[in-house]
Amino acid sequence: MSAPNPQDEARHTPDDTELWNESYYLDWFAEDLSLGGYVRIGFYPNLDRVWYWACLVGPDRPLVTVIEHDIPMPRSASSLEVRSEGLWADHVVETPNEHMSINLEAFGLQLDDPAEVYHPEPRGSRVAFGFELDFHTDRAAYLWPPVTPRYEIPCRVEGFVQVGDERIEVDGWGQRDHSWGAARDWWTNQWSWTAGRLSDGTRWHSAGGFFPDADWGVAYRLDPDSTEFAEGDTVVLDVTEGRERLPTRTGTKIVDLDLEFEPVAFSPVLLVHPDGRAARFPRAMARVTTSDGREGGGWIEWNQPPTGTKLPERT
């Protein structure tokens, strides 16, 4: 098992595929799951656009979300800084594979019901939103197998978030990943991604649900105090959906872990293709329990293409 190449922390040269994509995800959550958030910066150079998402969630507070799909590409091919009207964000790899910082100054939409993002005119209020967060690697970085260029890094996260006049100190856990080189077709492909931490220090990551008739996927388990990842290529999913197709629970079996996810706060995104097709992309901070009684938390996502295809349920 190889470590990610530090040079791959930087942006990459695209080919001419229309939906060629390069994305950086950064998730975080407080250990008690009172707060969490995530950022995605997605470069579509052949569309000359950047997609930028950021949010703050909590089970006892409204969602604050930024969803921008029409940001110009940075002038420099190496820059991770993005700007548009009412938004500035920068993302700096301070030490490759070890430390990344992210910053935002923007206006977000504050919503009592996260499912409002699925509707043409979400009912919410505009609020000043920003943060300064640092992601420090928790022990080791994981290079995906050679099915697609990608790596995942479990992290310790610290800094602060600002919502209006409220300043919130952050000291928690998270995950960051970076992928590039493939078309990201949200309107055809389904999947479920997860990452998180159990209270004993066990870390995990999985991506699966790609095919309705197969359990192939990518997964790891990082045991407490270890720097060696235990890998798996099977991800078994069992998903129950509620209103607006927001999942109410998900069972996942990976690398000798039997995990049960209970979403506690959602931050979904609606993705509309130029031809009008719409994919739903619910993401949630979740409480996690294992079959042997351990507890923890993390983030989970489900891409739901417009065909209505559901993730496979275990029988």
C-alpha cells in the first residue's frame, strides 16, 4: 500500500472530457455531534466553472449553506482561490499530506428545513457566513487503489466558524479527500460515501453502491494508534429513505465493521443538468454505532440520479 504522492495535493492538467472534474472535499464534526460542516470545491475546467459548497449543520440549529455553481475558474492553473460576487474562498496545502487550511467569507442561506434546497425558491434568510479551519492529518493518508486517482486523509480539525455575529470555536474531527481525472456524472451514477471516527479512535472510509447488483467498493479501517490501513473491496449497503428521499438510516458493512448511520443534520444539494435533469445529493452528519456497541460520528452522502434508482437494500 503506497502513500499519496505529495505533488498530487496540487491541481492537475485536464483532458478534453466535458465533465472532467477535480474536487477537494473537507468534512468536520464535533465529537458530540453538536456541530459539523463540509466544503467542496469542484473544478470543471472544460465548462470554465467552479462549483463551491460550504455549510454549517447541527441537530439543534438551522442549516447554513452556500451553493454556487457559476464561479469563474481561477486565473492561475495552480490556484485554489475562488471569487465571485459576495464570495471569497481560499484553500491552502500548508504541508502536503499533513496540513491544509481553508477560509471563507460569504453570505449563506439559513434554512429551517434542509429539503428546501430541492425547490426553485428555497424559503430562508441571508446571513453572513465564514470560517478559518485547519485540517491536520490523523496518523496517515490513504491512497485509493488504481481504479481512479484519489486519496483520503482522516484529520483533526480546529479553527472557528462565523455566522452573523456568532463566533463558534471548532475542535473536532474530519476527513479530506482529493480526486481528479474522471468525468463526474451526477445524473447517471449512484454511490454512497462515508468517513468518520469511533470514540475509541478507529477511523473508517468507504465508497460503494455503484452498481445495483454488486457490492464492490473501496473501504479502509484504521485501528486506534495504528498508521496501517486495513483495506476492503466490498461495501454492503442497506438504505432506508424518508420524505424528499432523505435517508433516515443506512447500514454499512466494510472491513470487519458493521456500521449503522443515523443522520442528525442534513446539508443536501440539488444538481441540475443543462438538459433539465436533476440529481439529488443529500449529505448528512451522522451518529454511528457498531454491532459490538461502539459509537462515533462522521459524514455520509448518497448520490441519487434522476432515474429514481435507489441504492441496493440487503435482503
